Amino acid sequence: MQILVLSDIHANLTALDAVLEDAGTVDEVWCLGDIVGYGPDPNECVQRIRSLAHLTCVLGNHDAAVLGRIPLDAFHQDARHAIYWTRAILTRENLEWLAEIPEKQTVENFTLVHGSPRNPIWEYLLDPVSAAQNFAYFETDFCLIGHTHIPLQFALISPEYPARWTQPMVRRQVHLRPRTIINPGSVGQPRDHDPRAAYAILDTEENIWLARRVLYDIESVQERILNAELPRRHAARLSDGW
Ligand code: ZN
């Protein structure tokens, strides 16, 4: 099966639509959380994701914060501002839909979480040491994560050197070896200094992961962020991908 793997859309509908168009026809869509937060289009993004067939979704920290499940003082001031704004603007129907999303899902040989298998909502997996500790927290061959907004993978090699951090993957095809944690990067707010929307196509028969990037109209999103009086920083960072 061909799976479209998405994460960290962050209410950026223009990026999401560019990814959906670029990905073309797929058998399933797996979404690794943070559909909302930061960006100007939370209702539109929730509705677009809800409308996708064969969808599996896990909850992100921004989604959880909008639902009131995380204390807002855990967030940077600018992120907090967007969470309040999102909470006020989301329709009851979209909030109720978000509230049903679980923190962890298992599909075939894949565990799906937003942050890490050890702490699905909050832990950032950026270094091999924390990644190595997390292999004890999932039993499937593969674990898909988001949250850091950086495309990367950690493969369990040996007890002495338990994880390898490969370089960010840009349009790279990788044959996944069993016991790998992998992140497709962010659709709506990339942070690896490449402003293009990031996503992946996963072939579950061959275990082939194709990391992809796609250009979208960043300026139109920045304009909507400023018009909504969301923090300017959320608009500025999209141009540089940080
Ligand atoms: Zn995020």
C-alpha cells in the first residue's frame, strides 16, 4: 500500500493542499498530529483532513492544548497566543472531532505518535541518545513521529551504538530496516531551513520511505497570519523554514 504520511500541518491550508496535490492518489493517509496551532486556517485544515478517506490520526501537543488538556504555560508566549485564537475560532464540530483523536495508534507494523513512543504528546526526539531510550517503548518494527518539524530517522544498530541519526532527507528514498523511528518533517512550518512543505510517501509492502518537499504560496499564508493578528513571528519563520 502507498501511504501518505503527514505531520505538523499547523493550520496552513495552502501547504496542506500543495502536499495533497503533489502526493496524488494514495491508499491511506496517516497524520501524526498538530493539525492546528500557529497558522491561520485551523477550521479549513481540520475539515480537509476529516474529508480524507482511509485516515489514521494521532493527537499533537497543539491539538491537545486547544482541547484544554495541556497547561498553556508550557508553551512559548507566541504559540500560546495562537492556541487561544484557535480555541476561539474552531467550530464545535471540529473541536469534537479533534477530541476523539487518540495519542497513539498501531497500524500493521507501524506505531504512530506525535512526540515519542515514551511520551506521545510532549517529548522531542532530536538526538540519538533519547531516540535509543525510546526503542523500549514500542514493539512494532517501525515508529513514525512528528513534533520536531525536522525530517530524520533513527535506526537501532547495536546495543553499543544503539541509534544512528541520518541527515535530514530531502527527496530521498530509503529502504527502512526493522527498528527504525522516522519523522516526515512538517507540512505547515518546516524547521530545517528548507521552507518547502515536507511529507513522505511510504510503501508498506517494500518498506520504502520517500521523503518529499513541495513549494507552496508562502506569501498568501503570511498575509492571512497578519490579517488574523496572529504573531508576526509565525509569518516570518515560514520564509526561512525555521
Ligand atoms: Zn508541531
